[in-house]
Amino acid sequence: MAATQGWHSAQGRAFGGPLKYIQRAGEIGRLADHLTPLGSKAFLLVDGFVFEKLGASILASLEGSGLGLTMEKFNGECCREEIDRVTALVAEAKADMVVGIGGGKTADTAKLAAIANKARIAIVPTIASTDAPTSAIAVTYTPQGVFKESFMLPRNPDVVVVDSALIAKAPVRFLVAGIGDALSTWFEARSNLESRSDNFIAGGYPAPLAGIAIAKTCHEVLMRDALAAKLAVEKGALTPAVENIIEANTLLSGLGFENCAVSAAHGIHDGLTVLEESHGFFHGEKVAFGVLCLLMLEGRPLAEIEETARFCRSLGLPTTLADLRLGKASAADIERVAKAALKEGSITWRVAVPLSVEIVRDAIIALDAFTSSLFGAERQAH
Ligand SMILES: [Zn+2]
């Protein structure tokens, strides 16, 4: 770190985040307390599954709050068509706040529709699978789920309300995917510190010490509590480790990536979306594999790559191409991934090593060879 700190003095620094973050078991039942300070007309955009299961009880809990309420089901993809549809509905409802209830794509669509309508933003993540809820970044996809572009919005969510009991009851794969996304936070922060790249705050500034400290803490919490949290959630148990991992996946990772920026773990994730087989995997699962590729691309010591790969494997996160159902991918397929990961303006360019399609392709192939030999050998030994 010492080598990278001097440049900040000339360039300044900037920190950003949501105005409030609230995490407690049962908090979804207290939504009215958190929404009424924001305005008078709420537009609730609710993930389809949550809509069926919790829609009625959410509405019931808000009755008597004095808020005007409109509830709409999210169509499942944060794509241009859906963003335009929701934006028009928010305008029609004359809502002064948009409340996104669900996963990362619901959150991002809610943020975009709110900003377009100059409305306040509340995010209620019902799973801890990404760090989307806290940030002012929104990522859009094609209707088929291929990464399209990401936007830096002028404002972060006003409030993020996390019901940890609800999250602990969701399938454990969501929490594990969130750990994969959060795993990228410190490694990508380190990439950006080394390449002296700007963060995502107010158009881009050097990372503040607060952001760097949060990214490091995110990593420490994952290493300490991730496995205990996964095992607890598998049994439907809510423990301090689970609370810590929910905070790491949502708040620490969200603040960490926004204030320190992302790099090739997300760049390779974006590249992987060009291969159809990858669409069945969650963002954080592909990002975890992207983390391992990033470490190989940066030429990190094999001991660090092995430690990180073992961490991923202990949780069931993908560590090989075969784990992503890409075991039969050809070198040409991986080259397409590398090409997409390096398209103009891509975050992959933030990595402080020489970059080309061939270099990224070979990092992915070499990482896969390393983890395959690591775990393949173990399989044979048993
Ligand atoms: Zn992410």
C-alpha cells in the first residue's frame, strides 16, 4: 500500500454511498418507518417471486402509513424495454419515490426509473446475491441477458433496508453468489490502486482511505465468516456470522466497489456473458471465477491463487471452466470472452499489466488449467 498512497495528494479523493443502511431481522415489516421520511407516493417495483409470496403482506404493512401506493411486478431483466416500461409507470403514478424489492436487477431497474423521474430511491434486497443495492451504478443487459452497459447515476439510494431473517431463509445459493461478488471487492480495489485508476464517485476520483479500509474489511469478514454463514443458512439459521456476511455482501462490497472501482473480475464476468452456457449462473458466481482469472492475469503468486480457489471451492463457487458448464469451450470461445472483456472502455483495462485479447485469453486458460489440476488431483486422491 505504501507505494500507492502518495498520488492521492495531487488528485484529491471522493467518497459516496447510500444515505442510510438498515439491517435487522423482520425489518421488512417496518418499511413504513423508513419510507415515510422520503415522500408521499411510493411506487413499489417487486421481483416476480417476492410479488407472489410477500406482495400482499408488504402492502398490508404499509397500510395506515399515509403513503400513496402503487405495486408493480418486475419483468425479470434490467433491459431497455423494462426500464422504459417502469419509468413510464412511475411517471403515470406521479410517485416521488421508487422502492425496488428483490434482487440486483430489480434494484438497478428501480434506480434508473427513479432517477428518470427525479424520485427518491429505496432498495429492499430480498437476497444478498450482489452489491447492487447500495450503489449509484446500474448495469443493463439485452432482453436475452447479455451485458450491455453500465451507468453512473447522479445519486445513490436514499435508504437500503435489509431484512436479515428474509435473506437467511432464501436459498443458500444466493448468499454464496453474493460472497463471490464481494470476493472481488478487495482484489479489484487493489488493481485500481496499482493502476491509479479513479473510483466511481462523482465522475471519478482516487479511492479515499475510507473506501480502501472498507474493501479490506470486506475481505477479512469473508475469509472469517463465509463458510460458517453458508452452513448456518443451509439449515435456515440466522447467526452473527450470517449477519456479518449479509453486511459484507451488501454494504461493505457495495461501498468498496463504488469507492475503489472494479476491474477484470467484473470485466471477465461481462465477457463470459457472450457464451450462452454462462446464463444459468448468477452474477456473483461468474465474478468469483473472474476473480481467479484476475489473479492469474496479474501474475499473483500461485499460493494466493490457490488460497482463493480453495475458499471458492469450500463454498461451492465455480473455480474451473467446467464448473461454469464451459468445459467444452474451445480456445476460440475463450478468445471471444477475452475480446468482449476488452471491448472499448471496459473495466478490464484498469488492470496494471500489459493487456491484449491473447493475454486475457491465456490468463483464463491458464487459470482453468491450474484449478483443474489442483482439484482434479484431489479428486483422484480420494
Ligand atoms: Zn458485481
